Amino acid sequence: MKSLTFITGNAEKAEQLGKYLSFEVGHTKLDIPEIQSLNLEEVATEKAKAAYAILGTPVLVEDTALTFKALNKLPGTLVRWFFESIGNEGLSRLLDSYDNRDATAETCFALCDETGVHLFRNFINGTVADEPKGERGYGWNPVFIPEGCSETYAEMSSEEQSKHSMRRLAVEQLQKYLEANYK
């Protein structure tokens, strides 16, 4: 069976991936360059290629985007830097002067091996909360409310988060690929 290494410094992300995936994946933190682009697939692809070039073995990377409809494509793939600069309170406030608080949360896994880069992507529509709520999860979970829900990801139990997870949906695609190609 081929091995696969998930490149992340976030142990919670690795743990969550393990819950969704019935394929053993190790994880490691690796300092790789990240291009600045609002194209999620492009960012994930370049990260995967860089990690594969360093390790020389199959790697999996993930990149996410949180796009506010009122701000066109922002913060998008730059959400990590927005979050680090202004926090969840600032993310919520960005939309205070707009009537539209609609948002899309997206994730893209990129698996790079000797055959190239393979992408597994999904998204969930929702809204941005007026203020951060909840303590569960990480990053911008306290400000994103999935469509059809009244709570942010950070207010939900892990089971409820899973029901509305764009990561779970993308990992289901990845699982099918691994079953067919990584026996």
C-alpha cells in the first residue's frame, strides 16, 4: 500500500482528516512557499508540488477560502492572513456596512505523487455572523454559519459540524480516489 503524508502544522486538521478518511495518513509540518492568489485550486496545486519536491513521496495539502459575497472574492484564500491580522471580530465587522452577509466556505485538497496533482474540492454556502460565537474548532469557525443552520461552526458539536462540513465532502472524493489508486 502506498503511503501518503498530510502536510499541516495544525494537529486539529490532521485529527479531523483522520475521522473522515478510512486510509492511514501521516502528517508533518513542512515550511513550503504559498503563492498569493485568489484561485483556491492554484494555491493548493502549487503547495502540493512544492511539498512533493521536498519530500519526494506522495503528499496531501489542503487550502481553504472564505469568500464574502459583498466583498467579491475577498478574503477568499487570504482568509488566514485576514484572521491573523484582525481576528474573528474583525472578519465579522468587515461586513457591518453591507446588507449582504452571504459567504462561501471552500476547501481544496491537493494530492501530489508521481502521476501529478489531483484535486478534491467542495464548498458550503452560508452567512457571516454579526459577531463571533462559540469555542469549538479553529480559525474562522466562530463567524461562519452554514446555510440552513442558526449556529456557527464553533457553536456546533463535532457531529453537527461534520453534517455541514465542506471538508467532509471533499474528503469523500479523496477517499474514492485512494481506494482506487492507493491499494
